[in-house]
Amino acid sequence: MVGCTKERGLSEVIGFLMIVSLLTILFSMYLLYVVPIQGRDAEISHMKYITQEFIGLKADIDGLIINNKINLPIARSFELGTLSSVGSGALSILPVSSFIEASGTLMVNEQNDFLNVMINGSMVNLSGLPPIVSPPISNPVLELHCNSPSNCPSTPINFTISDRYYNITTQERFSINNTTVNIAITYPNNTPYFTGNASLAIPGYQPTYDLVLQTFSNIASRPLIAQKTLIENLTFPCNLTYNLLKDNALFPNNSTDYYLINPTEATPSDLYAPHTITTKVTEYPPRIGSLQYESNNRYWVNQNLLYEMGGLFLNQPTDGGSSVMLIPSIALTPFQNISQNPDPEYHLKVSINNIRIIDTEDVSGSVSAQIFSKVDKINQNIIKGTDTPSNLGTSSGSSALWKMREGDEPNARAVWLQFLSDDDRINSSDYFDSTKTADSNQMNTTAQLWKRAFDQIKTITNKTLSSSMDNNQNKDFTGWMYIFRMAKSSTSALPYSANIVIGENAKNRLSGDCPAVINDPTQASICENSLRNYLDNPGGSEFILDYMDSEVSIVMQSGAL
């Protein structure tokens, strides 16, 4: 009996150990396979969510710009991690843990890239262009002599500024006058009881008058479009003065402000002339700014998203993979001028929306962030730049505001867009520190991404043109774009750039001196000289350029929601 009891006890121990071993194997397989799969699925789902949030943000900003909504903030929340808490439960022997949550970081303007824009087109310098006033007003302080309401001012004062006609006159305030009305009273059977005239008299009524400035559109019928009260409660006779310089809507402090306040004002066509303009702030072109997301995934490949100039770029730093999810705000389309009957002519229309994020650097936490985006400024066909092109980092050529000739008629012959990768050696917009080292890998990656974006713009354009053109037209715009990338090494200039040149002769003139990829500094210098010569004298046919410069603020507030 004793032996049987020992054998049964041993078998029970062995059975228990086998069960524990089986559970251990199952738990190990769960930890090794199930938990990573759950984490991977959560991170894949979260990256899709982040991508959709970036696409939504782009749509928000584009909508504000298209609808010309200035200073209208739009809020959007970003959940930066997978939001799965690190949970752990425990049996008496083995702990069981769920997957560890991933985190992420959202950054504004941590990567400061540049977009250098050079345009050969029909332009006018606004800095020295006065508002067109007819007749000329030599003294902005107007002297007003008024003898009566019907004779105020005694000498008519009216003038034209650009396409607006202004008139200064008196106007009676709205009131009840002594009036004569017809009164008709009838019985229910329509028999007249009384018909006649009656008057309503208000004893002691005195009408009041204001001096007003009336604004008319200066066309044949001159419709009234605005009115402003200058002086209230006039008494007669009187001698008054009014200073037009106090009215900034009419006469700003300088002519540049005038055309920014009144962007629809007409400029005489004879003032426009061909110029080659380079966008420039001090020694460097304006920074386009960026919004970035960097993931910290544990079970799936890390992904970084970059929003710049309306484009969305994806980069996987661990394996070097990258792609262009949304192209920048550049479009080339055929335009048919139907006014040229009976044989309408096709032109190429180039639309560029240079969206620049101007807010200062900001970095989020790792849980959640709320983004407030608003458009601060939209300049339509107004470019800040210089007509004295110089190498980057040099101060020659002062910046001014230039206005392009607008309308549905060709106004440009060449455009060169040069994307310049972020360089740690540039501390500010006017300082280059050659003693610092640059992150060549990052600069090379972003330059390649933008080169790929330019290639996609060309591919899309060629397909659009081939399907939109009339078969009877001989226009071929597929060769009007030439794209290349620079990767030179130098301490005196930015080493990495992606370039697209638009113009009828761009490919024929540049393909020899500017190969698809430039690694040699000597070849880069030859290419730059060829580009300068081409921009100054592009030749070929004109096209329609619609250039928009938009400044966008992105303010970030971090914290758990």
C-alpha cells in the first residue's frame, strides 16, 4: 500500500509539472508572438491616424487660403502615442504583460528649409510707385468753404486714385420732414367720405448735415461702393479743413502699403517691364518652415511625417525608405483663351502657392498636442525680392516688393524653384557659420524627397496636358520642365538642393550644364552660371504665372486631453 501511494504521488507531481510546462509554453508563445502582433497592429493603426490628421491639417490650411480667410484659427488635436497603457497582471507564477505603448513627437519649424524662387516676368517695383491720383493733390490738407448745404464745398472736390473715384459733399441726416400726403377715407360700401390733402408740421425742426466722402467705382456708370463721414453736424456758413493723410485707406504712409491695403487697384500697363526677381530676406531666401512628426514605435518601423509648402512627405529612417504622399502646391495646366475667336489659343498656366510656416520653434510632449493654425497674410502676385541676384550668403541687392502683371494673359517666361535643405551652419536668416558641421544625411534625404516631388509634378502635368489639349492644337508643354538635384560639398554655400525650372527652353538650355544629379563643385558652379544666364534671357513663349505667397502660423499646445 505504501508503494502505491508513493507512485500515485509521484505521478501527480509529474502531471502538475507537465501542466505548468504547457502553460509556460503557451504564455511564452503569447509573449513572443501575440503581444508583438498586437503592438504592431496598434502602431500601424496609429500611424494611419496621424497621416490622416496631417492630410486634414493640409486641407484646413488650403481651405483658409482659397477662401481668403485671414486670422481665422482652426484647431486640430493629435494623439501622439498608441494610448495603450503598460498593463500587467500576475498569476502566482508568471507575469503576463500587454504590449508597451508607442510615443511620438510633434515639432514646428525644427527643420528650417529654404525655397529660393527666381522669376523672369512682367513686373513693377511698388517701392517707388506712388498711387495714381488725378488731378494731382499737391496739398493733402483740403480747405472747405461752405455757404449753405447746397454749396458745400463751394468748389467741388473730387479726384481719382487708381480705379476709384472719390467725391466730397454734404449729406442730410435721415429725419422726418414737413410733408404733404393724400388722405382718402371711405365707408364700408366704398362711398368716399373725405378726399383731400393734409400736412404734418413739426415746429422748430432744423435739418442737420454731415460732410461725407463717397467712393465710386471708376467705370462708365460709376456705382457708389462706399461712404464715410468726415465731419458731423455742420453749421453754415463755415470754413473747415480736412487732412487726407489721416485716412490710411486713401493715402498710406508709403506706396507699398497702399497696394497691400488696396490689392485690387489698377496699375497702368505701361509701368510693367521684364525683370528677373529673386525672393530674398537679408542674405538668404525666406524659410518655408515645417511641421514634423517623429514616431517612437517599438513593434513596427518608425515613420517620420513632414509637412512643407502644402506637401506631405514620409520618411522611414531605419531602412532609408521615403515617399511623397502629397505634392507641394505647384500646378501646371493648359489654359484656353476663348476671347481669341474664332481660333482660341492655348497657354500654359503655372500656379505656385508658397505656403510658409512662420511661427517659432516648438516641440510637443509625447502624449497629445493641440494645433492651432491660421493664415496671417496672403500676397497675390506680390513678391518680396531683389532684381540683383547674388550667391546665397552675400548681401548684395536690396529687397523690395514687386507686383506681377495679372489677368489671363501671359506674364512670365521662366521660373526657377530651388529647394535648399536645412543646414545647421545657418543660425539666422543672415548668418552662415562655416565652423559648424552639417548633417549631410538629413540634407541629402530631404533634397531627394523634394526632387521626387518635382518629378511627380512633372508626371502629373504631362498626363494632364496630354488628356486636356485639343487635338487641333500644336502646343506641346511636356518639355517645359527641367528637374535636377545638387549634392555638392562646399563651406561657402548650401550643399544640397532640388531644382525645377519652368520655361519653354528650359530643357534645351540646361540639360548640358545641369545633369540630373550634380556631385562635383565645379560642375555645380557651371550649372549655376547657366541658370543665371537662362533666367536673364530665357527666350521662348510666355506663360501665365499665378504666384501666391501665404504666411501661416502654427501654434502648438501640449498636454494630456
